[in-house]
Amino acid sequence: MIGTFISIVSVSSMALGSAAWSGAAVAGLCQALVPALLMNVAIVGINQVYDVEIDKVNKPYLPLASGDLSMQQGVGIVAGTAALSLLLGVLSGSAPLLATLLLSLALGILYSMELPFMRWKRSPWLAALCILAVRAVMVQLGFFLHMQHALGVTGLVVTRPLGFTMIFMLLFSVVIALFKDIPDVKGDTQAGVQTFSVRHGVRSIFWTCVGVLMAAYAGGIMFAVTSPEPWSRLPVALGHAALAALLWSRSAEVNVGRKKELTDHYMFVWKLFYAEYLIIPFLR
């Protein structure tokens, strides 16, 4: 929830550019935040409803897996939050916002539901596609266009920061798609889910993920060096360099044979992901 909040605020700030926060901008931000947070609850809930047996092995602390919530309660929360989110999207009058909410829900359903032609998480490629579509494209482009709509801007204006952010988050989303399954090899093997970690081994996928992220941070430093705005270069370059150094030092300490360490590192990768949104407003 916090991560979703940070990402929407950051992308909205990027859409503003050098303009000041006006009443219209604040209203547009609020229009996006509430339905997006509700949809986040719904999509996570769908996954937990259909993954309850797997979660009893991999994540027994989750509400449905632990029994803290009944299945009926879980389904009710999912339906209620999804419906309210879409209603707010319609009432906003913003086509980009409503499209982002609808597509996010559709991909959440395709990813998790146990129905014909669905349950895409069973396929490493389709699972990665879902994560890439949401994290690399829809969040950046959808909320960027929504803020432009709120400010009265017509047409898509692809700025230099937007292009970089989409490419950077594409790489990061590939890593998240791969890394999320590393700690869950045992449960996925038992359930017959052929993730990349099950097929190619934990160590191989782990260091592939680290390598992709290091390349992304190197790209971030190069983007900073070539910025047309001198004031932007230092914070963007130092921010990416610091995150790269932190990633490398933490990764070197991980014992890939221990599930807890892998799980902790996966959560650390998510922190790095959202830390990037603290840098994005400085991009020029």
C-alpha cells in the first residue's frame, strides 16, 4: 500500500515537471490514489483467494492461509474493493485512470484465477508479462496521462524522464517477476508450478536478477550525466550509485540455500524498487 502511494505521487510529480502543484494537480492526485489503493487490495486478495493452499506452505502467516479470515470474508473484501475502485474511476471522468484500473484488474484475474485459459502464474512467461505490463507500463503511463488529463493537457507527450522511467521499471519488473518465485521453490515444485527458479535453479536466477539490476543502475547514472539540467545530474547519479552499492553489498551476504534470507532479500528488492520513485521527481 505504501509502495503504491509512493509510486503514484512520484509519477504524478514527473508529469508536472517544473510546474508547481496547483489545486487541479492535487485533485488529480487524490482522484488517482484512492481507487488505485482499493484496486491494489482487490488484486492482492484475488491472488490469496486462489493461492490459499500454496500459501499454507510458503506463506502461512497470510490472513486466509492462517485462518484469520474465512474464504467468504476474503471474497467479500475482493469484490467490495474492486467495485468501489471502478466506481471511483468512472466518477473521476478520467479515461486514463479508468483504463489503468480496468486493465490492472483484468491482469490480476488472468494471473491468479483457476479458470480455463487463466492462471497465468503457472507460466513463467505469462506471469512475467503480467508484472511487466502493470509495473513497467501501466503505472508509469496510466498515472502520467491521468495527471496530464487533470491539468487539461491533451495528447500524449512522451518526455525524456517518462521514457527512461518506463525502460528502467521494465528491467526492474523483470527482476521482480523472476525473484518473487525464488523463495517459493518448495511449494511451487509440490504444486507443479514450473517457475524459472524451479527449472534453472535458485543460484542462477538470483545472480541473474542482481546483474540486471546493476545494469539498470548503470543506465540511471548515464541518464544523469547526460541530463540537460545541471542541477538534476548530481542527485540522480548519486541516488543510483548508492542504491547499486547497497544492492551489491546485501546480495553478497545472502545464503541462497536459506529460504528466510531469500525472502528477506526479495523484500529488500521491493524496497529498492520503490526507492527509485524517490529519485524520479529529480529526473530531467
